[in-house]
Amino acid sequence: MTGLGKTLIVVGLAIAALGVVVSLAGKIPWLGRLPGDIYVKRENFTFYFPLATSIILSLVLSLILWLLRK
């Protein structure tokens, strides 16, 4: 299998995994509501930045990828 073929398979699996995570994200109660997530609601304006959630997901994905490389 060529390098391009392997890359396309990995990218396809990553997109599929992302789709599963997005579809199940509403069923995980704490996801997106952690302390450290920034949420500002005003009269005509809402701003949401899931800072803590992004950091946790980044650490988990980094750990998974690190384990897969070994």
C-alpha cells in the first residue's frame, strides 16, 4: 500500500470518528459544561468558548494517538 493510500485511510477513519463524537456529544452531560468554559450571555449577544473542554479533549486525543504509535 502506498503512503498516499495509508494517509487517505487514516484521514477517513478520523473523519468517521469525529462524526461519531459529534453525534454522541449531546449524550455526554459534562461535555461543554466544564468549569473553565467561557459562556457570556447578554440581551442580544451570546458568546461560548469551551476552553476547558477543548483542553481535556486535546489531552485525551493526544494520549490515544501516543498509545497507537507505540
